[in-house]
Amino acid sequence: MIDPAMIQTPLTGIVPPMITPLRDRDALDLPGLERLIAHILDGGVSGLFILGTTGEGPGLSYRLRRELIDRTCRQVGGRVPVLVGITDTAMVEAVGLARHAANAGAAAVVAAPPYYLPGGQPELREYLGHLVRELPLPLFLYNMPALTKVPFDIETVRAAMDDSRVIGLKDSSGDMTYFQSAAELLPQRPDWTLLIGPEERLLDAVLAGGHGGVCGGANLFPALFVALYEACRAGDANRAFRMHAQMLRVSSSIYRVGRHPSAVIKGLKCALSITGICDDFMAEPFHRFREGERAVIAAHVVRLQAEIAALGV
Amino acid sequence: MIDPAMIQTPLTGIVPPMITPLRDRDALDLPGLERLIAHILDGGVSGLFILGTTGEGPGLSYRLRRELIDRTCRQVGGRVPVLVGITDTAMVEAVGLARHAANAGAAAVVAAPPYYLPGGQPELREYLGHLVRELPLPLFLYNMPALTKVPFDIETVRAAMDDSRVIGLKDSSGDMTYFQSAAELLPQRPDWTLLIGPEERLLDAVLAGGHGGVCGGANLFPALFVALYEACRAGDANRAFRMHAQMLRVSSSIYRVGRHPSAVIKGLKCALSITGICDDFMAEPFHRFREGERAVIAAHVVRLQAEIAALGV
Amino acid sequence: MIDPAMIQTPLTGIVPPMITPLRDRDALDLPGLERLIAHILDGGVSGLFILGTTGEGPGLSYRLRRELIDRTCRQVGGRVPVLVGITDTAMVEAVGLARHAANAGAAAVVAAPPYYLPGGQPELREYLGHLVRELPLPLFLYNMPALTKVPFDIETVRAAMDDSRVIGLKDSSGDMTYFQSAAELLPQRPDWTLLIGPEERLLDAVLAGGHGGVCGGANLFPALFVALYEACRAGDANRAFRMHAQMLRVSSSIYRVGRHPSAVIKGLKCALSITGICDDFMAEPFHRFREGERAVIAAHVVRLQAEIAALGV
Amino acid sequence: MIDPAMIQTPLTGIVPPMITPLRDRDALDLPGLERLIAHILDGGVSGLFILGTTGEGPGLSYRLRRELIDRTCRQVGGRVPVLVGITDTAMVEAVGLARHAANAGAAAVVAAPPYYLPGGQPELREYLGHLVRELPLPLFLYNMPALTKVPFDIETVRAAMDDSRVIGLKDSSGDMTYFQSAAELLPQRPDWTLLIGPEERLLDAVLAGGHGGVCGGANLFPALFVALYEACRAGDANRAFRMHAQMLRVSSSIYRVGRHPSAVIKGLKCALSITGICDDFMAEPFHRFREGERAVIAAHVVRLQAEIAALGV
């Protein structure tokens, strides 16, 4: 049933967590979506992760999620693997989405722990066992304790590695001690993929043995993140250094105009709207930046584009 | 469209957050559900709240949630108002569930803040404005910061009281300073209902001006909670005292056999299974108590039943 | 060396955590201190706890702490036991203060976990073992996780009960499940004293088997808290009820004028200043309420005094 | 009174937070202290910070703290500036320690917010104003919210920069967004020093405009951290890269043998004991690693020493 051949394992490089272009609460911005996918793939990324946190997955109706899966898989057309977030409080809905993703041609699904009432680690281990039995696609674990209240403990990750249908971990905890521990498990599964969430830690993560990053900023500047990753892997420290410093200038400007946890997504959507790629409508309870904030983002975008062009990326 | 006549406002007394009897991941325990509703209504409660935290609402498929709404409303048949939890990360799904509830004959819906990526208070105020415009039933706010990461701040509650379609607040924060502040807002809305979540605080809450409680233990011993509430309201301190002490013996035994946040629901379901009312299957990632824990709960149930009988409840 | 005869065990009733009257950063308000001690003892309390959180213990110089111990013990003159807070990040300083307290005639000392770098439970158990060996007075444990970052786990309390030199627990966690567990340990040490911190939980705590409370409000209205405690113990539910409701009116007014964790101490000191008992100077980094807040407190005090007089306390 | 000439400002490079060699609860390991200071200074560091978190400052008696200040200042003899931690819950004690430090020849003092009852930001601003008036030495702010419960907000830092007696900030929050904001304030005070706490972020911090690091690992491998810092400043990316990766191997081994917040200090002290530099006794409530853990650390030390030698540091 599962055809892991669709993903070359381990999956290395940049796998952007795609924002979801919306024109209304329950309507995709279709031309924007097409432009965004084309823009990201042009940057040389290794995969596309939809319906994650950055993709506002849990904030979208299931109907819209299915439509997004269909359209994205169709446009990507197998050029890179599409990973689909199925994190849900109800396992039945997670499985339903995974089946839809398999039919649409996605390569894998991604799941964080159920995030309303937090389970203990033994419960999460059992949950993963039940879940993979029902899944028609291989599974990436998604460690995101700030939003799910509970992590996948390292011991839970280690136990999950015994099941070949679980094929990797995306760690968005920001805790590099955890990441390092996860990297130390790699020898037991040569096909396992270990990706870092926070892009500010991409350089560290690759140095520590990780395979790449799920970097939100790659929605906007995909080539920059690909260049940073490749310089790290090639051991071109000077270049990696410059790309890292440039990446810090993105995150310390675009992501910090708002003050809430939603500031990163708002900043990215606003910048993508300014560059003419897609609409910046956000799913409730969030709303797009207003004029004042938009002007600040616009100034940042102009400056960042010039800096990145000067880097020859 | 909205017929608030179905709820006598303010709603006073005990409104149990009904557990959801399951026989499998996506199947109701139908005879158990019938027995449970009958058992609770026999206790003299003032309403029934389904699909809340205790009801494992977010852990159930939308199909099963709709079936539960239908069956519960049909069996209750208007004897007491049925309140339906619609808390969701996606507003479209919350509205869909509310429409189903309205068609089924529910009296009101109950919503906590979207609980994946937490919004700020201005965003929550705007969210509530958008939500009530789409709702066919009056709305209770549900303050549950431990699980939604963000509270409805008192100022947000105060602002929501300006809209007559929002008719009350269930506070499960356990923060009696917050509850007291909420009680101080009551003069501006004589029809507003203020209910307390944690049953250990019911006595305090009524003394502080609250209208009653959404007490999980009332699934098991509804008459005890009704008696406690009525003694408080009647000023029969001796009786209230004895009922309060008895209630503490329930929560300090049944709820403390497990060690995780799910221990309360597990304990309640296990006790209801022991008393022959319904199955104790739990939605993933949780599972029912195993033999050792079940034996402990069984001993507690026998003792508690004897104690409560001796109180003449 | 230890003369436990000074404390009748278990110690029952109200043991106010005395605020420390200051006239400057490092100077006691001496006439205020005399009036305050007299005022509290007149209320019928069972003991006096100095240099706790409410007493701003950690914020005072060691010189001033020693002076306060001396003056308090001298004025109390054995009428009730004086308990002295010795919580410290440095064990040498805690022991030094305990020796001073013993020489001054204190009855016991009170220690929370070292509160800078938090220890694990095995470390805390070992710490308690080392500490009691050096102490010339019996020890009360002080559970205050909000400020020490780490609790004394129930298992740590149970282990400490094996040492007769540890004679009780003051629980300020506000977690009634923890308190109930602590109460369940009482049969193994008939001389053990279990006291509750948050006064809003005094009634619950006595119902649950506790021996009394360390109630900050008893600085201001000692007789009210003594009456509440005695009504609970006498089983006079009607009276306990009225006292409890009155106590809630104190805490929901005096303690809520400020917005920070220091609001309780500020409110108490301000009210004591308004009633002419002592100065409201506070140790850094805190400062007394300013005019606007003082006027609010003054209005509360007038109203509360009338209400309490009407209760015949 | 203040002679800021003793510190060249801004202070750049590595300023190790020295561990405190103890042979008993209240006794310094004197030969160990001498060897440790010599070892650290040999590594080419820019200053020495004593009595911080790594130095177990709050866990030591004031007598021992004064002795440590005296001995350290005497041995250092002005070769590098000595910074003395005076963080305290009681301002009188903090000032007393600062006076002792000034007399002993220290160059500056370092203070985090009072850490028992946390103050609000306006209170902290006022506190800093009162504190600097009493200090005979310039002050570094120490941002350490995990242990003090409250940060110095960026706005509080900005306000403190208006006072020339406050000369820098050590940020141990680990929050690089905060650090970046602090770096953006540098243009308003060309003499201000901005140092990073967590050594894993040293490279990032220097790239972001910081002046250096207060790296615990520099107790053990001072030359490695100096080399990392200097490579960053020289723009020698290849070298910086290799040093950074090596530093990660230190922190991911030595610091992770224990499981509690004390694991870093325990690991450092144990490794320094294994290399024959000083005793690994720890102030209560902590204790040194036992045999099993010590063997693990010993193996790490051997491997790390070989790796670092191979780097030519």
C-alpha cells in the first residue's frame, strides 16, 4: 500500500512549511497558490510541507484542507515530495485526511500529538501504534510542544523508530539539546529523516547531523535557505556564515512586526502579498496586518531583496 | 432565528458536562448513552452540556459529534436545555456544528478560544464578533486557559456582554479571583449566566454570586451536586457543608487514580462502567483504566455510594 | 537541645504570617511592630509566623531579620509559639538564622526549598536531612512552588515525616489535591501539623483534615480568621459559612488593588497603615501604594470593618 | 569613587562565569581555586565573572563570598577585570557585597532582578535607580528569567542605558529575539557591553553584534572559547565553524549527564576534578556526581581533550 519510493530517504535539504493563500475564511486564493508553489519550487527546495502550523492547518475547514491537498499535489506533479499535516485532536479525522492525501498523490503525512487534552508518553506511544496501522502513507513525527503542550519525548521517538512506517522527525521545539539527542539516534535507522523547525537553528542543526530544515522563511526566499543548507553540507563555511547572517536579518525583521505567536505567519503572508505572490488573508481568529505594519514590512522586504541579490543567491 | 425562550436566563443550578459513552473509536455506546442521560436527568439537573472537555468533544469525529447531538436532544426532549460544545480551531467547523445543534433542538452552544495557535485578546474579541454573527443559537463563553493556552480576559468578557447573543460564561480556570471579577460584572446583564467549572469550587462560586456549576462528578452522582447547590441557595449552611465535604471525597478519590490531565475523565468513565451505566472506552490517545486501577475505583464507588445514601440524597 | 514542649503539637488554629513593619529599607517601624503584635495576639491566634513571604523575609537584611526575631520573641513572651522563616538559598545562612531564633526563644523554624537553582526531589530529601542535623529547633516544611519553582513532593513530605525533628507542613501551593494527599499522611504522625496557606481555602482545608491556616489577612482582621476556624472545628456550619463569605470579601477587595504578586502584601500593609497600626514602607524592589490606590483601600477598610462588626466578631 | 578605567569598554571576548571550588559546605578549595584561576587566565580570557549562577553564588555564605572575592581579585591582580555577582533578594546585602568587591579591587558588579517575589518592570526600573546610587562600582544587568522569574524587559534595559553607571547586559535568556533587540540598542551607548550567556549561542550572538560571551565551558576549555570568539571577530568562518562544532560537542556531552538544571554545573565541576584542577564539592542542596556519572564524564573529557588538541587550540 505504502510506496516509500516516492520519498528518497533520508529526505535532505529545505522543505518549506507552505503558508496557505486565502482570499476568504473558506476560500483559497487560487492564482496566489499557483504563484506561491511555482515560486517555492523555483528556489530549489527538496519537498513541500502543507497544512502545518505555518500553513494554518488546524484553522482551516476540512473541505478547504482537502482542496489544498488536491491542488498542491496536482501542481507539484511529483517534482518534489508533498508532505501533508494531519495533526488532529480526533484520530478519525487525521486518518481521513491521510487517506485523501494518499489518493491525491502526497508522499507522506506529518503528525504532532493530539493537542487539546495532552496525553502522557505511554499514551502517545500507543497512539502512534494505532495511527500508523490506519495510515496509507509513511509518517513524520512533528515535535511542537509549545502548541501541543506535550512533546514526543526522545524515548517515544526512539520507540517509534522501531516501526518502518514512521520515517522521520521534524523538531520545532527550539531545544537544541533535544535535537542533539534525536541526532544521536540516527545510526539505528539509516533511512530516518531529521529536520529542524526554527530556521534560526538550521546551521546548528546541520552541524549537529540533521538533514535539513522546515523553514518558514523559505516561502519568501526559498533560494536563500537552499543556499544556506548547501553551503553547510559542502563545508563552505564562509558562504554558510554569510547566508546564516542574512537569514537572521529576515527573521529579526519580518517576524517581529507583530507581538503574538501569530507574528511569524502574519509577517510572511504580508511580505508575500507585498511581493505580489498571494493574498494575506488569515484564518480566524487572526487577521492580516493593517496599513502601519504593512508599511514596515514593505520597507523590510525592499531592503532584504537588495541584500539577498547582493549575495548572489 | 434564535429562540432564547428555550433557556430560562440566567440558567441556575447544575449543568453536568456529560461524558460521551463510546464502544469504539467512532461508535457510541447507545444503550449506555440512554441510561446515562436518564440517570443524570433523574438527579434533578438544570441542563446538559455535551461535547465539552469532559465529553471528549475535540477527540471525536464530526460525524459522531453530530450523532451525539441528535440522540441527546431527542432523548432529553426539551425537559432541560441542551448546551453543545463547538470549540474548534477552525471557525467554519464550529459554525457547522452549531447549525446542526440548532436543527436538532439544542438550546445554546459553548465555545472556548481556538486552541492551536493562541490569539491575543483583541483578536479574540473580533473572533467572537464574527462567530456570533454566524451562529443560530445563543453562545456561552468557555474560559479554559489550561487547555486553550489563552483565557478570555475579564475585559474580553465584559466586551462580549454588550452583545445579547452571548448569554453566559463557564469558567474552568480554577482562579477564584477571576471568577469573582466575572461575578462583579453581573449587574450589567441581569440575564447573564455565570457557571463554575471545577466542582471543588462550587460552594465558593455560589457564595460569590455564581449561578451554578458544570460539575463533572454530576455524571456519577447528579443528586449530590444538585443537593449541594440547593443547600447553598437556600442558605442551609449545615447541609451545604456536609454535601461539600462529601463532594470533596468524590474528587479526592475517583479523580486521583490516574496521574495525567485525563485522570478525571478516566475515573468518571470507569466508575460509570462499574455502576453498569455505560462503557468506559475512551477516544485516542487515551485508554480506559486497566484492572488494577479499576479495582481501586470500584472500592471507592462502593464506599461513596454508601456515604451518599447515608446523607439522604 | 530541642525543646518541643514549647509547641503543643499538632499546632491548631490561626498562625498569621506577620508582615514586617518598616520605616525604611533597613529599619523597623518599632512602635508599629509593637502595635501589630498586640493587635494580632488580641485576636486569639495560636502562633505567629515571622519572616515568611508575607513578612518579606528574603527581602530584608540579615541584621534586620535578627532584630525582628529578638523583638518579636521578647514581646510575645511565650504566650504563643513564634515560628521563624529561615528559607534561604545558602544553607549556612539558614542555619545561622535558626540558631539566632533558638537563642531568642522562638519555638520552631520554617523552610521552603532553596529557591534560586531548583533541586530535584532526591536532592531536597538529602538537603532536609543535612539541614535538620544542624538545626536547634524543630522544622516546619513550607511548600510554595510558585516562588521556589519546585515543590516538596508528597513523597518527599512522607519521607521527612520519618524524622521527628520535622513537625509539620505549611502548604501554600493552592493545590487542594496536594493538600488532601498531605492530609492522608496524618495518621502516621499524630503530632504532625498541617496548615494551609491561601486563606480562601481555609474552610476547605479544615474540612479536609487540616489543623488551621497561615492566613495573611489575620494581620488585619485576626479575630475574623479565628472565628472562621473555630466555627469550622465546632461544626457550626452557619457561622463558618458567614465567616467564609466575609473572608472572601476581604481577599477580593484588599488584595486586588494591585496587579502583581506583591499586591497582597501591599494591600495588607496599606490597610494596616490606614488603621493606624504601622507604616506601609516596603522592602525593595517594591514600594507602598500611592494615593489613588490608598484611597481605594481606605474605602474597602471602612466597609469591611463595618461588615465584620455586624457579624459580632 | 567609580573608576571605570579599570574596564576597557565595551568589554569584548570571553568572560568565564567561574565555578567556585569548594572542599566543604563553607570552605573554599584553596589550591584548587589558585589552579583554576591560573588555568582560565592562561586561556586568554578577557575577564572573570565570579559568584554568578555557575559560581553557585546564591548558595554560598556571605562570609565565603567575601573570601572568594578577596582571593580572586588578589590572584588576578588586575590582569583582567573581575566582575562580581551581587544578585540578592535583599538590596542591603547586594550593596554590602558590592562595597566589599570595590575594596578588593573588582572592576564591576553584576545583578539580576531580586528573585524571590518577582517585581513588575516599573518596580525593577525604580530598583535599579536605587541600587546604582548605592554602588561603588559600575553595574552589569543580568537577564536570567528562568531563575529570577522575571526578565529585564528590553524597555527596562533601554531606560537603564540612560544611566552611565550601568555599563552592560549579560543575557542568559537563550531568547535570540531578545538578544537581537538588545543589540539594536547599542548605537545609543558606544561604551555598552552586550554579552551572551548560553555558549551554544555565542556564534549567533557575535554575528548579531554582541561583544562576547559568559561561557561556562570556558572554565574547562578557555582557549577553545577564546578561539571561537576570535575567529568570529576575524571573519575566519571556517575556523569559527570548526570551533562552534567542537563547542557543541562539549555541551552535548559534559552538560547532559545529569538531568536537572544543576547538570551543567555538576558536569563542569566533575570534569575539572577529573583533570586535577579542583574539587567538585557542591553547595547544598546539590551534590557532586557519583561514580557512575563520573566515569561517563571522564570518558567525555579524554575524547574532548584529544579533539581540541587536534584543532590546534
